[in-house]
Amino acid sequence: MRRAIRRSPLAGAGGFPDNVSIAIPAPETAMQASLAFTPLILIHVAAAGGALVLGGLTLALRKGTAMHKLFGRLWVVLMLVAALVSFGIQRSGHFSAIHVLSVITIVSVSAAIVAAARGRISAHRRGMTAVYASLVVAAIFTLLPGRRLGDLLWNAVVLAQG
């Protein structure tokens, strides 16, 4: 967005004449900046959101069934996509402390898969439940005001009331 600024002839010596306007970029508000979504962020949000829904369904299903295994495999793919894509989401070109969670997710999901393959179902259940619970906590923190999705949600709520 651009806006024109007109300077008054009373601006003093060297001021612009009254009939000249200068187009300068309008400053981006913090709100607009916080709502910017890149393709990587959209992929991350879609994968994490899908994992949130599919993980809940998987945990609700009877364990060991073909449907549980199918949903579980899809959930693992979504979690790995969300974790891997997160490494491309950086501020100022640097990783942040939150990227440690992506590493933990990759390691934990991998360990839970290995546990299932080795027949250690109790360890598999604990691992996958812990990763899913961590995903739920991350989703809650994502919706706080001041975060991109949080700002989007809370602005939508204000607009809906309005």
C-alpha cells in the first residue's frame, strides 16, 4: 500500500511546492506483519493441523487394527513433514529454541516406530501418546495472541463480534 504526502508551502525554505506529491510506502503495521504466511508456514500449519486431527482419531481407534495402522502411518508422515519443514521457518535466518522441539519430534516418532517394529507395544504407545500430547500443547501455544495463528484467530473473533 502506498500513500501520497503533500507538503505545505509553509514547510520552510526548501519545502516542496503545494502541487507536488511524493509517494512513499506506507509502514506495515505489526498486525499485517504478524499475519504474513509463507508457503513453508502454510505447509507446516497444514501438516500439523492434519496431524492434530488424525492423531486424535488414531488414539481413539481400537489398537492394532488395519485402520489404526493406516492412520498411524499417515500421522507419522504428517508429523515428520511438519517437523522437517519447520527448519525452513526462521527469523533473521537463524534457528531458534523452538527448533529443538522439531528434533525431539523426529527422534521420538522414530523411536516409537522402532519400538512397534520390535514388538515393544507399551513403549510405542507411551512414545506416540507423548508426541501427540506435545502436539496439542504446541497447538495451544500457537493460538496465543502475538503468534501468527493466534492473531488471526483473535482478530476473527473480534470481527465476528463486531
